[in-house]
Amino acid sequence: MQLETRRIGRTDLAVTVLGFGGAQLGAVGDRLSDAEAHEILTAAWERGIRYFDTAPLYGHGLSEKRIGAFLKNMPRDEFVLGTKVGRLLVPEGQGVRDEMMRDSEGLSVRYDYSYAGARASIEASLVRLGMDRVDVLLCHDIDRWTHGTKQTEIFSSAARGILPALMDLRAEGVVGAVGLGVNEAAVCERVLSEFDVDCFLLAGRFTLLEQDPLDALLPMCQERGVSIIVGGPYNSGLLANVKRRRATYNYKPVDDVRWERAQRLRAVCDAHGVDLRAAALQYPLRHSAVAAVIPGMWSLAEVDDNRSFVGTDIPDSLWRDLTAQNLVRDPTAN
């Protein structure tokens, strides 16, 4: 069965509802060989995935290189490729290494939310990707989640530099869609009120576990024809792991409250004979503003599982029970 496609905002771009999140493909570094990465991407393609998301941060360029090496052999009009700007890759010693990345690329990161920085970043990404264009270009991490008390200053810099640059790159036809890739809804709401964007890649904030974006962001997106791409649909692993010692939330060991809530979600899913992971992938897609979910994948098993879960037949009674027990909000009610 082919994957459903949905349009990004008011653009002509259509993405498969299951996309390939490329963060892990870079973050795991040498734990995967290039040949193994190619096998994983081949499996994703064979299972119908045609939307691929990456960023310079992921493995300090390694994810972009691996995804680009695979996609350069595929018909260019048959896939949608997205990357991000906001972090320039520079030689070690001129920036900071991201401690979550296990690559050996010999590069580090320097934040740059300037107009020129955006241009320099996309040009470097195109070289790593081996492409002449990308389809979706996102400003990466201008949220409080990333920058804390410095976020106000960061946003002001982005509003003067990188965000106008995205508008110009789209107008010039360099990219087809622009927006943010962030970990919180508040900054999306602000950008939506000030800039004409097409989409937001929102990681970990609209899931079976969290639905605050239903209050303001998602209605705003519906009204303005802006799409949401849901990253981290498993809340960085919490909704995908049965064993607590392996479960993380926001990439850290999970706390008691969220672990217990996840188990309540699991119990309802089990009662309906549905894998919690299938419900986690499909729940965000029930909202009309959501174009795709893009879990990270770095094994053949994860590709197979995610493709199976997004096609699982989930009875309406499961969603009704989850709502009745106040475990989730009904995304179709807005």
C-alpha cells in the first residue's frame, strides 16, 4: 500500500505522511558504516518514504552527506528533501562540538542567524548533499528550549537576518517551502504572526503525551494554511520503549510522572490490541494541519516497524477511550 501524501502549506510540495528523520543517521557516527546507512535509506525508499529531513547539526554534516549520497541516484522529482540553517559547520576549535553527536567529522558548530549566515549555510549544505537545491529549508532552533535566557536576543537576530533570508530564498526559487525547526510551540506562534512561512517542524510537542499546541498554534496554522511536521513522535524514545531503563524524554532519563502516563497510554492501547508506537505515529496525523511525522531511523528494523505502524488499522474506539480517560485531547475537535 502506498503512503498517503499531504501538501506543505499552500505550496506545490507534497510529502509522504511518514518521513525519514535523518538526525540519528548522523548522530550515531561510525556505529553505522556508510554502506549500512545506504541500506537503511534504500529500505525506506522501497517502503514508500519520499520525504527526507536532515540538518548540518546531525553528525556535524554526516547525515547530510549520507542522505545526499543516496538520493543523488533517485529521480529528483520523486522525493522531497529538507535541511536547516542557523548553525554553520566550522573547523574544530572555531566552534563547539555537540555532545550528543558521535561522529568523527572533525567539525564543530557555530550559531549564525544572520542573513549572510543563512546563505553560507545552505550553500555548504548543497555541497554536502551533492544537490543543486533542497525543497524545504528551516531555521533551526531559535527557541527558548535551545537558548534559554538568550532566546530574546537570538530571536531578534533571526528576525533581522535569517528569517528574511528564507523569504528571499523562497522568492528566488532556491527552495520551495520555508519555516522553523524547533522544540517548542511559542516561538512558532510568534514567527507566524510576523512572517509568511509555509511550515513548522515541531519536535516532541504534539504527541500522544503532549497536546498544548492544540490551544493556539494548530488553530493558527489551520487558519493560515501552514503545515506542521511532527518530529520526535515518540518523545525521544519514551513512547517506543517498554523498559524504563531505555526510555528517555527530551533525550534524558524519564521522570516518574511521564513514565507513569506513558504506561497508562500503553495499557489502553494494549486493551485494543494496538501497539503504542502505532498510536504515537498516527495520533498527530489526525489533525488536518499536520502533513507528516518523521521519526528518526537508524536500523532496518526501525524502518520496517515505522512503515508498519503508520499503516496499522486503529479502531475509533481506541481514540475515544484515550479521550474519555483524559489521556489525550481529540485533535479532530478543533
